[in-house]
Amino acid sequence: MAAFSRKPRLVLPILLVAVLGGLAAGIAVARGGSNVSHGPPGVVSSGTFRTITWSTTGTASVVRDSSGHLKLQLGKDFTTKRGPDVWVYLAKFEGSIWTGNHVEWKLLGQVKRGWGSATYNLPADAAKPGMSIAIYCGECGKLSGVAMLHSVRPTTSA
């Protein structure tokens, strides 16, 4: 009888752990989960910055590393306005950049410097079509430049 009375005590902690694990997994999925993307390593998409309000030039590339994590790489040729309140965003626009609204807007981080290469972590959904990299000045509330990302097809050797 003693062995039978222990089973109900074990069921409750196991059930509680399962519920908490499911809750944690649900929160992770709702927040975007990890930044692991599926596919071979290499450049996934790239684009060239277009100046919107200040001279922002250069290139941006989304790169998948060997572990499947996505990174944004601003090229060596990247330049933008210098300042303490300049940010990098992953964005998706509805309509044109000039007249449309952003429908997705994910902060990647503060611009590390106004020139040269820099790397930022990306969520897995950065590889989906229609995404752009936006440089935003928080002080003046304006886009400095935008690079519309275009898929890069991996080359196959014959």
C-alpha cells in the first residue's frame, strides 16, 4: 500500500514540469524562438543601401553560418550618419519605402560605427522574402537609408 501512495506524489511534479516546459516553449516560439535557419552555409540575401535622408551607402548581406545561425554583415563599404542615436533594424515595408509603412520592425542594435563592416545577430525569419535593413536616426525620427534584401541563389558546380 505504501508504494501505491507514492505514485500520486510523483504525478503532480511530473505534470507541473511538463506544463512549465510547454509554457516556456510557447513563449520562445511566440518571441521568434532562436535564430537558427535551415539551409546550407553562405550568403542568403544581400542588398545595397539607398540614401533616404542622409548619405547611407554600402552593402548588407544576410549570411547563414555552419551552425545555421543568421548574421547581418554590413560591408566594408558601409557608411552612414554618425551619432549616438543611430540604429539598425530588420524591416518589411508595405508599399514603397518612400510612401509605405513598415509592417515589421525588429531592432538589431545600435550602429556600431558610421563606417566599415559590422556584424549583427538575426532572427530566423530574416531569410524570408521582402525583408530590408533600415538605418534609423532616433534623434530626428527619420530613416537614413534602406537596403532591400534580394535572395542569393547558391551556385552549383557541375
